[in-house]
Amino acid sequence: MTSLRKLGSSDLEVFPLALGGNVFGWTADESASFAVLDAYTAAGGNFVDTADVYSAWADGNRGGESETILGKWLQARGNRSEVIVATKVSQHPEYQGLSAANIKAAADASLRRLGTDHIDLYYTHYDKPEVPVEEIIGALDELVKAGKVRHIAASNISAERLKESLDFSDREGLARYVALQPHYNLVSRDTYEGALQDLADREGLSAVPYYALASGFLTGKYRPGTTVDSARAGGAAKHLETERGRKVLAALDEIAEAHDAPVATVALAWLAAQPTVAAPIASARTVEQLPALVGVAELTLTDAELTRLTEASA
């Protein structure tokens, strides 16, 4: 049985790989999404990450498609109490921003799509510095008090605004962020390491990094001279042009071979071993992509291997 990880100061215990819901209703249709969700939970997974905006960018979509598919699956499987559902507010085309009124309206819309009476972890998707933290935290606290949200978290926020938010919560005795969702992986370390990671560590927050596999680059499928059929291929392939990207791939190859493990599993294992990280987020549009992701729960890298990757990615 895979050991679950405590999420910050909350009572949530999560599988060490959060399943990204950004592909549901985009590159994975409803039946493919159901199959991936079934395989993920069968492997012991219990932590699904979505957002109200997923996937408004796809042709014909309006936003909310991912939550709707997840909600249908939860209802069909009757397993709501076994799955920790995380979603986000601020980016949906009809619910833009972090005003108190918008946060509350967006949460109600998410609850309807998810077909549930509560969200386990509710993130501010992108911070809006023009909105006072007092207004944001106040609105989130109301949702917690109403039982609509169990715990709150922040994504894409500066260390300064995060500290201001935590201080306000402490001072007023209001709901407090328990987790942080930063952009963080082996080829993007300065997006989290430093002031933000130090603050999370000091304040007892867990990190749930997105782009954990750098849009697929850290799966190892992008190599010189190869063409990959993926909606995110352009973003991933650019790492091949950097010395760091090539050094990281070489180190991943070496360690993956030593463990007879997929490259993606090794990249996720490095991330999962970093200070404050509870569970990296990665998405799968097919069941075949899933074993390399959930394999992180069983792979422990040696100190020497972690150091090798840390040095290669410096």
C-alpha cells in the first residue's frame, strides 16, 4: 500500500502523484477521461487537480468541461468520498478575477459542474495583485465556513503576496492557505526555489507543482530528430536546444536504466523528493501513459541520484 502524504496543515492525505485534469474535454474525450480516472484510482490514486477554466482554450469549449467530466465520473463511480478534488478560480471566461463576489459565484458554478456539495482544495488560480488579500481571504473563509470548501490554496502567487495572505489569516483567525501550486520541474527550478519555497517551508505549506514533466519534455520522448504528436510539442521541444535540457536528459537516462524505470518516473521522483513537495501534478490522455506517472509512488532515488539530477539541472 502506497503511503499517502499529508498536505500542509490540513487533514488531507494525498497520493504522491496528483492527476492533472487539464486534458479532460480537450485531448481526452469523456470515455478516455473515464478510463484514465479508473486506472489512476485503481493504482491507489486519490488526488485529482482541475480548474474551472479547463479547457476553454479548445475549439468549441466554454470552460468547465474538465469539471463536468470529473463530476460525471464521480457520480457514475459513487466514490466522491474517496477522491480529493482540487479546483481553481479566477480564469474562467465568465468568472474572471478574485473579487469576493466572483470567488463565491465561481465556486457555486464549480460545485454544480462537479455534482458535489464541497470542494476539498480550492486554489486561487492566478493571483490578482489589484485585489486586496483581505477581500480574497475573506471570501474564501466564507466558503469554508459554509462547508462549500474544505481547504484553500494558492497557485501562481509571489512570496510577498503569499506572506501577506498568511499573516492576514493568522491575525484575523480566518481560513489559511495549506498548499501552493508552483511551476516547478527539473528544467524550471527558479520558478519555485528561493523565496517562495523558503516561505512555504517556514509556514508549513505543501507544494503541488504543475508542469512537473515540462509539457512532456521530461518523459524523454523528445530527442534530436524526433517529431512528437502532441498539443504541447512546441513548448517541450525547446528544452532540447539548451545545455541544461540535454544534461538533464542524459542524467535521467542513466538513472532510469539503473532502476529499469521510465524516464518520466525518475523525473517525478526527483520532484517528489524536493523540500515541501507533497505531490507533483501530471496528466495522461491515455491509460497507456499512466503507469510511468503513478510509478513515482514506488520509486525512491538514492541521495547520489538526487544529487546527480540536481547538479545536471543547475
